[in-house]
Amino acid sequence: MDEHSSDLLAPHLTRVPLQREQRLTEVGKRVDYVYFPEGGVASAVAIDGSSRTEVGLIGQEGVVGISAILGDDVSQLEIYMQVDGTTALSIPLEELRRAMDAHAPLRLLLNQYASCFLLQVSYGLVASAQHLMEARLARWLLMCHDRIEGDEVPLTHEFMALMISAQRSGVTVTLHTLEGAGMIRSTRGLVTIRDREKLVDLAGDSYGIPEARYREMIGPFGKSGAHHANPS
């Protein structure tokens, strides 16, 4: 973010704590605040009746409140903290919109992030349709790994089942498979990444392109040295 953008936003930003399972947006509810997470991982979930499907992740690289940035004041996704958070910078939506109207580069940056997030969602749909459970889980673990410090990812089996649209029993079997191959170590509520390169290989083309596009459009992102190159 350029200096002028930071100066426009700074007077209206408030640092707020983030707790696990804290909801930042709810389906059908007005978005009054936009959040810039400073840590943790937020889960974006689509809800259809009693069905819940995770469609994307947001960490310190991103923004919670994309629909409002794009002009829809009502959230179409439930977004909540899934991996223990730290803090976020919160800003009233109207103040953010004023800053976007006053400074075109800020609007462009936020629109570029929205494009990257939509690309991430698109690749998630492709992964669900075309990839086996092992590859889908590898993709989500890599995405979480990109957004945290270190190699330990606090994830429950219930959340991983939501991530890959599977039963908890299937997640348990898949975790054992990945652990047996030396990619991870799994204990109760915690997954430790042991061999990221193997996870990248397993995820195949379901992972890497949205991340590379983010780096091209916005800036550094994720764990270095273990990404698929952009095919263009």
C-alpha cells in the first residue's frame, strides 16, 4: 500500500483482537466494517440451508469484506476466524469507500485483491470437481501454511472436513496417508508441515496459480521457494 493510501486510512483504523471462531461477516447481514487481519487465518464459508462449504481463506495478505468493497453492502459469505488470530485493523466501510473515491491507487489495489480472492475460489471449485481427497487436503494445508508463522497449523478434523467437503472419517484416513508419506505430522488439533515440496507435488495444479498471481499483482506472499511457477 502506498504512503498516500496509508495516510488516508490511518485516522480511521482501529486495532481489534481476533479470537478463534469469531465471526467477522454473516450471510445476509450488512457489512459495517472491513478488516485487515494482522495474523491468523479466516475461513470464508458459503451456506446453503444446513450445508456449509468453505470456499476461501484470508490471512494477513488480504481483506475481510470484499463484497462491500465491490459495492454489495450485504455479505454473501460467513467469514470467521478458524486458525487462532492476533489482531486486525478495522475500518468503517463508509470511511474506506471515501478513501477509495479519493485515491484511485487504493481502489485499484483492493480490486486487485478481490480478483486474486475470486481466483482462489475458482481453483477451489476445480479442485473439488477434479482432484482426489489427498490432493484437496494438501492444497488447503499449503494455503494455511502460507498464512501462518512457522510450520505448525492448528486445525481440527472437523474444520479440515469442511475445507475439503468430506466426512471426518475420510479426513482421518487422508491425514494418515499424508503422514505415512512423510509430508506432515498430525496430532490432536495440530498439523505440522514436514515436507512442503511433497505437498506441493501432491496438490498439483490445484495450488500455486492464485498465489503466483497475487505475487505478480500485489507483492510477496506465502512460504518462499516452494511454489508452482505461473504457467504464462
